[in-house]
Amino acid sequence: MLAYAAMKQIRALVVDDSQAMRRSIMYALQRIGDIVCVEAQDGAEGLRKFTAGKFDIVLTDINMPLMDGLKLIGQIRLDPAQKSLPIVVITTEAADADRARAMTLGASAYLVKPIKAQSVLDTVKELLHLE
């Protein structure tokens, strides 16, 4: 079976109000190979960019201005065509209740900051079924 990356270019939406964190996540993702990362600084901008484009995966923070990551997940999951889209939450919220809420809303994975680039990479590869 061909790896996902070998079949097509991967498009990732990275949503975080911290530019440094967005850059760190995108740097980790570049190790996958043929990937295009689109940035958004809050959930509202993320939703606008999401609806205007086609993405293979979304990585989002929870705590952001205008629209938080949980609302973003909820909005994405309203579209039946997006029920299987992988969504990774990357946040400082470490409580089990926060994790449970994100997963109930439709998150595919939940990573707690500080994160290591390898953790992001491993999670994305697993969700996209990459070798």
C-alpha cells in the first residue's frame, strides 16, 4: 500500500494564537515531506481558512481569542463530510475533563504543551496513516 504522502500533497491547518507555537508545529510537520501548512491565529480565522480551502488535518490550540479551539472543532464537525477529518488539539489544558470535552466534540488526538516535535510528528503520521 502506498503511503499517504506518496499519493498526494498533505494540507495542514495550524491554529494557535502564538506565532512561535505555530512555527514550531509547522517545523515539525515539514519532516513529513510534501506538506503545505496554512496558519491561523485564532479559531475564527481558522474557520474562515478551513471553509475556503481543503485540508487533510487540523492542529489547534484551545485557548485563543475570538473563537477557541473547542468551538472550532464543533463548527468543523457540523459538516457531515468532515466527520473523519483528523483534528489534533495541542494545549496547556492538562485536566482529564478538558481532554474528555475535546474528544467528545470530535478531536482525534490531544497533546499537552510543552510538546516535542517528535510527538506532533508521530501523532500526525498515525492519524494520516503514514509510514
